Amino acid sequence: MQNARTRARRHGERETEEEDTTESTDECPECGGLVVADEEHGESVCMDCGLVVDEDDIDRGPEWRAFDSQEKDQKSRVGAPTTNTMHDKGLSTNIDWRDKDAYGNSLSSNQRQKMQRLRKWNERFRTRDAKERNLKQALGEIDRMASALGLPDNVRETASVIYRRALEEDLLPGRSIEGVSTSCVYAAARQAGVPRSLDEITDVSRVEKAEIARTYRYVIRELGLEVRPADPESYVPRFASSLGLSDESEHRARELLKTAKDKGVHSGKSPVGLAAAAVYAAALLTNEKTTQAKVSEVADISEVTIRNRYHELLEAEDTLPA
């Protein structure tokens, strides 16, 4: 009776364990019953007598857990990750431009001609319509400018998403691809807290400064992007690093800018100019050698602006109560 009840109970549990086990063709050495792999416990168990045939099996499944089908699909890591920085999100195949096989050997003349034809047709299939060609050109521009400005990958991703939204909402007619892509980089950098000045953006862009500013205002207005005014302090680490200044100077520059904010000196002033003047003033206050010309070159702003903001920052500092 004991064995009969045990078999009945195990027979009832068999249906509930089907999802966690994988059937095997092995037979139980004791009773000849069916042996299945219990992936949850890492064991091979006989479904009839309950004998553990093998244990400590290798778990070849994912290291993460999913509680529904949607979460399982999101966490699946089959294939390369998708990215918005490519017009096809990286899902297509590229044929290498080097005419070599898997072993590094050069291809024959006929094979090289064949590969060239395949590359041509592959490129045509990747950009089948005008929208895809537009997107490919724009994302290439975004990647080029982000590389020239030293922006991180998250900024490139954000800029690509902004451009895709602009393309979907039909904001491009009447505007150049370069202008919209440049404004997307400018907006993404400010959103990520690593802003670049409009002059720096213009230096790496193929369009004029006025067009960039005009297109930028249009894009953020139509897409409803929340872009806060640039904080002068966000420019300080980059300027100080480029000038080779110490952490003490950088900290002093931040203090000068905080004082300027408290006194309202920053209102209506260019954040780049304030940051450059604060870095220059902090270097002098900490006895580190630098010149207005060096700061001007690093910040891409005139020496006159640096001198004007420099005096304003020091005056705000002097008005503090002792």
C-alpha cells in the first residue's frame, strides 16, 4: 500500500513538473523507468521510483529569472544587442570589405568580384526606401559629431532616438539632414549633463551656427523635449582637465560659480563664459599658472568675455559677508 500511494502521488506530481524537466531516453538502473532531468534542482530523477540517477548537472539556462513571457522576451540575449545608433538597429548582416576568408587567406579574383556584387546588393536591400537612406545618413552624422566631441555612447543613443522621433513626426521637410542631426546631438548632450557649447557644436557640424540654433529650438518645441538651461558648473571639469589644473582649482571654480548664482550674476550670461572665467579666476587664486589665451582656446570663447566675467565673479565674491 505504501508503494502504491507513493506511485500515485508521484504520478500526480508528474504533470506539474513537466515545465521544469526535460525528458531523456535513459532508463532507471533500478526499475527501468523513465529518467528525466530536473533543471530546477540540477538532478536526473526516475519518474517511477524517485531514484536520483545523477546530480550537480550543469545548468545551461540563463542566469536570470523571468516570471512571464513578456519578461522572458525582454531578458533574452540571443544575438547581438539592438541599438538605435544604426538605421536597421544592427539586425542586418555586413559583408566585410577585406577580401579574405575565415582563415585570413586572400580570395581569388572570381570570389572578390562575387563579394563585391554581394556587398552592392546587400547595401541596396538595407536601404530600400528614402526614409531608411535618410536615417542612415543622419545617424552616420550623429556618430561622427559625437566622436569628434568626445561624447559617451548614451548621448549618441539619445540623439538617435530624438532624430527617429523627428523623422516619424515628419519634422524634416524644409530642413537639412545635417541641421536636424546636429540639433539632436546638441539636445542629447544637454539632457545627459555633458553639454557642449554652440560654438563647439558648430566646429564639427556641416551647417551654420544660426541654422543649428533655429533647428534646435524647432525640434525641442515640436517634440516637447525637456531641456534645462546649461549649468556653468557642468563645463568646469572638462576645462580644468584640458588646462591641467588641480582638483583644488576645480573646487574653487565651483565655489565661485555657486556664489555667482546666489548673487544672481549668472542671469543672462553665457554659461560657457562664466565657466571659463571661473576656471581662470580659480587658477589665479590657487597660484596655478594659466593665461586667458589658453582658457580662451580650451573654452572656444573670446578673451574679452573671460575678462568681463572674471571681474564680475570676483566682485560677487568680495560682497560676501565676512
